[in-house]
Amino acid sequence: MKLVYIFPALFIITFGCGQNNKSNNKESSMEFTTEASIAKKNDNTPTKHIYDIKSAKITFNYTSIAEKGIETLFFDDYGEVAVLVVDKKNKLGHTLQTTIWKDKKSTIIDHEKKIVSKSVFRPKSTEPPSIAEIDDKTRNNIGYQKLATETVAGKPCEVWFNAKQNFKYCIWKKIGLKEILGTSIQKEATEVKEISEIPTSVMEIPKDYKQ
């Protein structure tokens, strides 16, 4: 008779321990999931972003066969918002223009003609060069080779060179800080500043400009 009572008791103890282990595992799993969710929530970097830093102001010297001058790029939200200020001269005259890319459209402010226009196209100078968007193997396959790191405007850049086309890109955080396209175009950053946001004054449209 004693054996009859002992067996149920052992079963109850074993079952109880199993339930406790399952409960502990479930709690640990819930804690891990909660911690992972918090970590993900606190990381504000978008999964797919245009640039690898949130906000910056970059000043470039620009030279081509037809014109030369300065381009100043501001961007925020990892490149989702961008402002390009162009100040260039050529044989025909002077280009002084601000293009604001926001909400998937461009607002183009011509400071020479004092007019404002809209466009659905984003200026290429506010985007990374196409080579920044592909992997090393693809770069090699299309004729680029990786060279020694260069410092441009105080930033260490990954350098890719295509000898056949004489194209050279110095890339930092997906930004082309130096671009040499044959003998026709050269663009090089002279100053890079990480900023908290784009200054409001840069995005203002003068009231007397025709829209």
C-alpha cells in the first residue's frame, strides 16, 4: 500500500518541477524579447538609409570644362531631407541656386532670376554616387579596384578607381567626398561638419520671389 501512495507523490513533484522549468523558460524568453524590443526602439537609425550619418553640411569645390564654383550640401534624417546650394560661374553667366529636397519633391529657388519652381526629380548631387550603393565584388566586376585610404576634408575615405574610364571616388559614410570623372569633372570636399539639423535660414524662400 505504501508503494501506491509514493508513486502519485513522485509524479506530482516531477510534474510540478517541469511546470516550473517551463514557466521560468517562458519568463526568460519574454524578458529577452522585451529587451530586444527596447533596444530596437532606442536605435533610431533607419534600416535603409541614404547616408550613414544623420545630418551634415559639406562644402565642395567643383570644376568642369564648362564651369567652376562651390556646391554646399546640407542633409538631415540620413539624407531623406537635403538642400543643395550651388554657386557657379561659366562663360554665359552666374548660377546661384538653392534646391530643397523634402517630401519626395524638389523646390528650386533661382536667386539670380528670383523665381521658384517645383520638380519631382531629386538632384543627383544630393545622393550618394552609384558606386556607394553596390558591394565590393560588383565594383570589381565593373572595372573598379580598391586603392589605399585617402583623407579628404579630414575624413578617412575608401578609394575606388576605374583605370579604363579614369573615374575615381573617395567615399565616406556613403558620401562621395571626392569625385574625379575623367578630365571633365572634379569635385572635392573642403569642409565636412556634422550638424544637429539643417538651418532654417537655408530653407527659407524670399517673399518677393515669383512662384
